[in-house]
Amino acid sequence: MKDNKTKIYYWCPFINNVATVKAVYNSVTSINKFSDGKFESIILDAFGEWENNKYFEFEKISIHKLNNSSFIKKIPSLGFFFSRLKYLFIFFSTFFPLKKFLKKIKPKFLIIHLMTSLPLFLNLIYSFDTKIILRISGKPKLNIVRHIFWKIALKKIFKITFPTKETLKYFKNLNLVEDEKLFLLYDPIISTKEINIYKKKEKINDLKFKNYYLSIGRLTRQKNFSFLINCFNELIKRNNKVNLVIIGEGEELKTLKNLINKYKIENNILLLGYRSNVFKYLNHCEGFILSSLWEDPGFVLIEAMYCNTLVLSSDCQSGPKEILEKNRGFLFKNNSKHDFIKQFETLKKLNNEEKYEIKYNAKKFTKEFSLLNHYKNMLILVS
């Protein structure tokens, strides 16, 4: 029997579990769930990175293997040198398998995320029947080489999507491609099925205090946790009942531990490490704090809003400002301790009526990031 479904494949090789991975999984899920069999979404597995993915416990996703390289898997992912080395091996090991796939399978659409240079390069030098959709997941940093490459390669691209209005506006001003190819597409962040399962799954039994503020993310420079710890050091001096929990792992773990020990605030600040279920912590915290130097737009920020959690965020590039406007949360000036403390104290002094209004506005806005809303916009994109 002939399969009349329109095939949409996703290219997203990853070496660390970044937010884009979840966005791809949710995008695939939304199309397969709501299209009534009109479309079928499939993930390309470049070197075995999608095997046993933690999200697969919620929905069954089809995978098309290009490679299964145990050698690439063994290369460390942390650090500039090893991460670049790993990406280099992925590029050359999947060059011909990806080319063969596009020539033989000829899918209608290929949506590319992360390590987009390979499919862009192949699409530039060869002729395929597949329409390539490039997903920009953050404000692009263009050196001279990349600027020239994109100026040429993007001429053959079908569409380019952006997760925030700010990033879309920035890209328009680069004049790399005609505006008709540019498309605002909010990430599919809110999966009610996943969140409800996680909420019921476990109880909190690894915290030494009941009242706490929460921050979540990889322990990297981008997340700016050193700044956050410095701010809380000042807050704890004023009130030793103020507590902070940071969930995440990464290369700055030792630095952050040393900073906490230096200030002697280990009784108030807990580095909890990686947790697969963050929703139980979001449900019980007094507020969620995003201290990042840049985001686009910040997945956990939106998940916190959906969980009726008050949010305090830096006004960093390139998403939190437009997410939290219209009384949906609080913003502080990026990297400003003075403004952080000012906004934190304002949040703490809210009465119940004020809290309710902010939480209501925030949760209502998260519908923009639902799987159903994403599917409706994808339908416009591929029509």
C-alpha cells in the first residue's frame, strides 16, 4: 500500500543535551500527533546520539540511522578542543551518508538544527529535491567566513525560522536573504503530557530546606551562576533564611563550589547537580531565576511560567524581555547586582492578588509555546 504521508525529516546532531534537542523532539511529536496522518516526522540519527533518548518514554518517534559510530561517542564533549574535534568527525563521517540519503530518499522537507554547516554545504554544491528549512536557535555570531558562506548558501534555502521576534528582527537587518524566507516560529516547549507525568512521578527528598528560589541550566559562562551566587551572598547577609537551589552540571562546577565556600553560604545555596525531572522543584519553589548572559528564549523560563511559578530574569539577548513583558514576570538589568536585588525585593513583597495576576498572565502566554500552536504554525510553514 502506497504511503501518501508527506515526510518531514529533522537533522539535529548533538553532543550535549541542550534545549534544542527537546525542541526537535517536541516538534516531531506535535506534527505526528495533530496532522491526522497527513505528515510524518522522522529524526535523522547522525552517529547514534538519539539512541535511548530520555524523551522517548513519552512518545514513540521514528529514527533513520545515518551512522552508528562508537568511535565518535567515545570522544569527550566538554571543552573547546574536544567539542570542536567531535563536530569535525561528525561532519566528515556523515557527509556521504547524508548526501546519499537526500539523493535516494528525497524527503519533501528537511529541517536542520545544530551543526547546520553540513546540510547547508551539501545543498549548495548538489541539487536535491528536498526543501531545506533552517532553524536559527540563537542570535547568530557571524565572522567574515560564515557571513560569506551564509550569503551564498541561504539563496538555496526554502525557509528560515526564528524562535523570537528579536532574533528575527536582528537577522532581517543583516540583509543575507529576502524577507519572504524568514518566519517566526515559537519553539514547542510546553507538553502537558510530559509535565503532568513528571509532576506525579517523584517527591522532593534531596533538599535541606523547604523554602527556596530555583535556577536551572548547564553550569557554563552563559548561565552566569557566579553572578547569581554573588547576588545571593548579599541577600543572605540581609536575611539568612533566603535559600537558592541550582540544578545543572557543567564545567564551572568547581568554580561555583569554591565561590560558595569562600562566602561560607553552603547552608543556603545548594548545587543539586543534574535532575531529569525539574518540574517537581518548579512546583514548590518561591520563584524561578534566570541569570543568563543570553538566551533564545529560555525553555525553563517558559516551563516555570506554565507551572505558575513567579519568574525573575535578566533582560539579556534575545528572548526574556519579550516573554516577560505585559506583567508576566520581573526583569533586572543584565549583570547588575544592584538591579537584581531591587527586583528580587519587589518580587518578595508581592501580595497574593498581585502574584495571582502575574501568574495568570504568564501561564496564559505559554499557549504560544504549546505543541498544538507549534503544529498550526508548522502547517503554514510547509504549505
